[in-house]
Amino acid sequence: MPIFAHVMLALTYITACIVGGAALHRYLGVDLTIAGLIAAAAGLGFAQFHSVLTRNGAGKETDDRLQQLRDDVKKVAMRMDEAERRADELREEFEREIADRRETLVSEMRGLETMISRMSDSFETRLSTVRANGAQTSAAGSSALEAVRDALRQNRVDLHLQPIVTLPQRRVRFYEGFTRLRRADGEIIMPGEFLAEAESAGLLGVVDNMLLFRCVQIVRRLSERDRRVGVFCNVAMSSLEDETYFPQFLEFMRENQDLAGSMIFEIGVRHFNNRSSTAARNMGRLAELGFRFSLDKGEGLDFDLPELQSSGVRFVKVSGERLLSELVPGGQRPVSGIVRSIAPQDVSAVFMRYGVDLVAEKVEDEKSVIELLDFEIPFGQGHVFGAPRPIKGSLLEETAPPPEFIRRVKAGSNIGA
């Protein structure tokens, strides 16, 4: 309590006692001096007594506050200890996760190298046939074939990705992977320039597998950010029909079965319709692992939907222009358990009923996009949504086939000048 308050309190008590002393003098006849001394002493005594009581009360309050402060400090210390312990646990968990991911990556690369070693004999056999086939091709074909062979030897094989978006949101849901070969001067060799010659020479399997290796790695990178994003990977029908190569291909995909929801194998509609029993059986084996198929280059909507469903086909691509020309009264309609008189607005829903999504590909302008929205087409692909673009340089190096694969390709393609 402040000194001023103590002084005022003492004066109050003294004043009260003086009044009492005056009463003693007046009514009891006590001498005035003695009554005054008694009153002063009593006032001082009462003031001192009150002061002692006040100090004791303040001291107790102070002690209580100090104890509360000590308790709060203990709680803070306990929380800091708990935070430090949790931080240690998170650090250990992060280190374990890094170690596990590193071990998984090493294991995948070892498995990949093992698969490549087994697959190389098939590649070398195919590449060794180029000499005989090349002698029978035209000068233009030989030039294109030599360019392909040289690009494979020097690993000038790039991966381009084109987005496939949801409609109408235009959110990227998939990418389609395209293989692009480069000449020594950096010029791109377009597929139309080399596909026929490469197929006749048995090189499409080599090209497919370079694409496959990169797609697997790209899917793994994409899944780190969003597991809903997948990749369409083109595969030649000849690869599905090759009894020597396909078992190795199947084993590789079995080792990467965790990607089944994110990798879609794409083949042409014409090749699918003319597939052999061997190709159909091998497609079924991939479907059993959970992998799905897409058909591109569709020439209309006249598909047998039950057959697509049983074959593991989950996507059908038709050019936006062709699709719009079919979605008119009297246009082609898919074969299903429903009558063929399907309204244009219901076509997409009928496909979905069989687990098949329509993709409008080669969409080039906004007018086509608006028209497609009227028919509730779920997916779109084309330059209006994004052109195929090469993956970045660092990612290109990270997803390149292992050196063992490149070395064996070089050895197998060592044919003539």
C-alpha cells in the first residue's frame, strides 16, 4: 500500500480515537491530557494493526500470483518439450521417407535395367533386319529409315506432351505422350516421314519402348503433385502381337502396376478393329492388371460399346469436326443394348453407361468448343487447349532410358554406313 494511504489511514484512526477520548473526558471525567494520550495511542495501534493485516493480505496475493506464474512457466516448458519432441519425430519421419523413396527409386531402376537387358535381344534382332529391308526400300524411304536409325543410336528421342482437358472447366486431366525424333541438326522428324519405314523394318517396338520408359517416369513425377493426372501412351499393335517381346513388356508393366490408374495405352481404331486373337488376348492381360485403353483416329460414332467395355477400352477419340458432323439427326450412333435412335444430346451418356468417355480431339477453334459443349462431351484435346510441347531439359534427362538400353540399341543398329 502506498505511504500516503498509510498516513491517511493512521490519521483516520487517530481522529476517531480523539473523538473517543473526548467522549471519555466528557462523560467519564477522565483527565483531558490522559484521554488524549489514550486516544492517540489507540489510533496508532489500530493503524499499525490494519497495516499489518493489509501487508499480510498483499503478500498472500503476491505469493498466489508467483505460484500461478511458476505453473504457467512449467506448462510452457512442457509444451516446448512436446514441440521439440514432435519436431524430432517429424525430422525422423522425413528422413525415413527420403530413404524409402531413394530405395524405391533404386529398386525401380534396377528392375528397369534388368528388364532392358532381357528386352535388348528382341530389339537387336529387330534392328538387325534393317539391312535386308533397307535394300528393298526406295531412296526416300532409305533416307528416312537411316535418319530414324541414327536418332535411335544417338538417343535423339524426345517426349512431347499435349494436355487433354475436362469440359467445360478446361482443367488438365491427362496428357498424351508423343515421340519425336531429331536429326543431327536438331530438325524434328515428323511421324509421317518415318512411321511406315520404321514399321516395315520392325523398329516401332524400339520407338514404343523409349516412349514407354519415359511415360512411366513422367507419370511418377506427375503423381507426386496430383495422382488424378494420367498419361496416354501410344503403343503399336505389332508390339501387342509380338509373342517374343510382349511377355517382357507385360512383366515390366506388372512391376509398375501401381501406375495402372494413371497410364492409358492408346491404339488406332483401325488397328483395334483388325486386331488378331493374339493382340486381343494380350490386351486382356494388361486389362487384368488394371491398365486401360484408348482408341484414337475414330471415323465416327458407330462403335460396339459392349465390345469396347469387355476389351478394357475406356476412351474413344474422334476429331471435333467429325464428332459434330455425326451429332445430327440421322447421324451414326453407337451399337448398344439401347435402340439406335439415340438423341444427339444422349450419345455421350450412352458411352458413359458402358464405361467409355468420348474425347473430342484435334479441336482447333473456340467455335467448335462451344458447339461441343451443347452435347456434353466430357473431354477435349487440340491446339485450342494446348499444343504438344517438349518436356523440360532437366526432366528429359531424368526420364531418359538407362545407358544400358542406349548401348544395346547402338550395338544392335550397327548396320552399314
